[in-house]
Amino acid sequence: MKKPRSECPHGAALLPAAGLRSSKKACEVCGEKEDLRVCQVCGHVACCESHNAHDTEHFEATGHAFIRPLTTGLFRRDPGWLWCYLCRAYLEG
């Protein structure tokens, strides 16, 4: 279950509602092209836990706590969720 962004004490409510997007189409570390996440602090693109977990490595190296799924293609859908590593929770988009 997602919790409201306003309940995150780490600043999720201050992030732009639309979120950071990227034109990158692969993990910046390993080149994976599926299940990508974009850091909402710096725009770094990395693969998720179901691949090589470079999104978590980026958080551990930088402290950047927020990621969203990377949406690509002609039909950019609403990312729908935001993950806070510090809350260890999905937040409403």
C-alpha cells in the first residue's frame, strides 16, 4: 500500500509532482534496458532490484533517497509511485 508523500519526513512532498524524467534507455552502470528507475535527486538511471540493483547501489553511494520508474516511448504514462529508501515505502506519485 502506498502512503501519502506528505507523510514522508525525508522531503518527498518537496519533489516535483511530475518527477524527473530521462531520455536514457539503459542502466548507466550495466546497460540493462528493462525495469529502470530514475533518481529523483540527480536523474541517474539504474536497473531495479529484479536485475542488478544498481538503483540501490546509487542510493547507498549518494544518499539520494527517491526513485521512480523510468517511463519511455511515445506514451509516457504517469509513473504512479515514488520509492523512499529511508522510509522503505512506496509513496503516492
